[in-house]
Amino acid sequence: MIARSFPTPFYIYDEVGIRRRAHYLQQTMNAAGVPGFRNHFAVKALPNPSILTILREEGMGMDCSGLAELHLAERAGVRGEDIIFTSNTTAMSEFETARGMGVVINFDDLSHVRMFLQRFGSPEVGCCRYNPGNLTFPGIDQHIIGQPAEAKFGMPTENIIRAYRELRDAGVRRFGLHAMLLSNNLDYRSHLKIADLLFGLADKLHQDLGISFEFIDLGGGIGVPYRPSEEPFDLEAYAKGLAALYDRHQLKKIGSPCICMESGRWVTAESGYLITRVIHRKYSHKRYVGVDATMANLMRPGMYGAYHHISVLEADGRGPGETVDVTGSLCENNDKFAIDRLLPRTKIGDYLAIHTVGAHGHTMGYNYNGRLRSAELLLESAGGVRLIRRAETLDDLFSTLNL
């Protein structure tokens, strides 16, 4: 067992699963006839250059939201316009770096467009992020991003029209359009509503301003079934719906834009596991199973109340299960991976696998209570296991302190 060769807790990712997922996404879109489809993997989901290199090899670009992500993408061999830089509340120094790297800059606000034009002149590509305000269909008002009118991201319709006009008047001739309005949504019909909205906006901008589009980026937000009872996202139906919407909006008349996405979670989440060990059992007002991982390793359950399936490894023959809270050791009561969860009966030393953590898992870790971030391993296609990030040490934690 791998867990006996590496100290827990650690993350482990399945290379075969990641490659299979990337291939399936591209092939499904190609088969449906979605024009020029390409996914730009959301680096924030799993910012490890070993994983980014795998996805580059599978033909993906990268979606970055900060300087570290830009440099990680570059170190993984992704450069220039294969990178889309989508940031918000962005410092001019970050724009300057992105401009120097030749990436596609996706402007979040009209003020950013104006400051960029004044400071640096015209970008090679003019791309802006759209926020339509109030939308009413099911799934749009959810807690991760929130209702668009309450979200900090993107420009309202009147501002985005001004932004494209000013980019056009500054001499820009290549344009893209972007929105990211859903997160972890499993209903393909909700995603088609977003595509319909964006395709209609692109046509309006073409009619009003005379500009054509090289690409339309539909954002990410495709969900994965965290709970065993949930049905997976119907990618085939989504791809066919996109192709039909493309034809219905007659997008060939506005430049035949390629269709892009920035899916991160859907590509890697199900190929990642957090392996942790039972170190404590407590009988109080409830039953608690204490493990050596904490919310500092995986914060989604504590931050969002998110569900992650948990398996007790080698638990056959344990008899009836028990209802427990699975907890870490942080001095916070929300440091829990499961609440009132029915699991096989555990004993000290048992290994638990927390599922579907290959996106927004390790990357959201932190050092509260001085806890150290865990290692990351890769189960390679050939069957070997490779360390792709060592665990932090106390020396790492103290290295920025003036002692």
C-alpha cells in the first residue's frame, strides 16, 4: 500500500484518470462539431507543474488569475496566447508582467481597460469578462460564486460595450469574450443558458460596434458528482447543445469564433484523493474519529459545507458501521471532513481516503495553528508513484520570519 511508504497525510493523483478525462473532453467537443474547441485548464484548481505538464501534453492551454499561476504555466511549457490571464482587482504590475509574457489578457472592469490603454497602449487581443446582473434560472444563485448581481467579477452590459468600443478605437482588431457564471453545476442545460447569453452578446457587439470575435470563452463551472447519489454531468448533451446554439446564432457571420472553456474541477477533481490516518477516537456527546489531516489540508468541507465521500481502506469484515464526525486537530469546530457520516467502524491506525479532491484541494491549504501543508504524489501511467511536491517542514514555515 502506498500509504505505508509515504507519511500521511498526502494527496495522490491518478495520471491515467487525468489524461483520460482531458482526452474525453476534447474528443466529445470535436465529435459534436463545436468549432475550434479548446480547454484552458484553470491553474487555480491544481497548481502543480507536473499536472500542468500532463495537461499541456493533452493539448490544453492554461487559465491563470495571478502572477504565480502565470509563472507555473510557463514552467510547465505553456506560453504566450496559450495562456489566458483572467484576474480582478489587478495591480498594474501584474498587467505589465502578463503583457511582457504575451498572454491573452481578459479585462474584468472598464477601469482596467482604460488604465491599461493609458499605461501600455493597445493589447494584441481585446477580451472582456461579462457580468449580466440578475439572472433567474435554477442553479445561477449558488453559494460559491453567487448571483451575478452580487458577484465582484465582470462588467455589466453598458460597461462592456464601452470597453470594446474603446479597445476598438485604440486600434485593437482581435477580440474575445468571456463569462464565468456557474460553479460546480451538474445540469448541462444551465451551462447552455450561459452560452446562449454570451453568443447573443457577441452578436450584439458585432452589430453595434462592427467587431468580430476570434474566441468566446464560456468559463468553467462544470460540476462533478461529489456524492455517490449524484449523476455526472452530461458532456455529450452539452457539446451537441453548444454546436446547435453556435449555428442558431449564426456565429460564422461574426468571425467564426473558436469556443473555449476554462474547466479545472471537471478535469482533475475525481482523479485526486487525500489519504489520512486515524490517530484518535473520542466518545463525547457524539462519536468522533480524529485523523492526522486537518482543514488546513482540505478546507472545502469547513468553508462551504462541501461533501466529500470517505472510504475506510481495508475495512472488510468490521461488522456494523457507526455514525461519526471525522475531524482534524485544528482549534476550530468546523475542522471536520464529515458530520454524522455512517462509516465502517474504525480503529487507530486505519487509513481513510477522502475522494474527489483533485481540484481546489491542496491549493486551498493554509498554515493556521502552524499546521504544515502535505505532500503531493502522482500515480504515473506506468504504475509507479512519484513525489511531485514534498511536505512542508517547520523550517519552511519559519523561513519568512525574522527570528
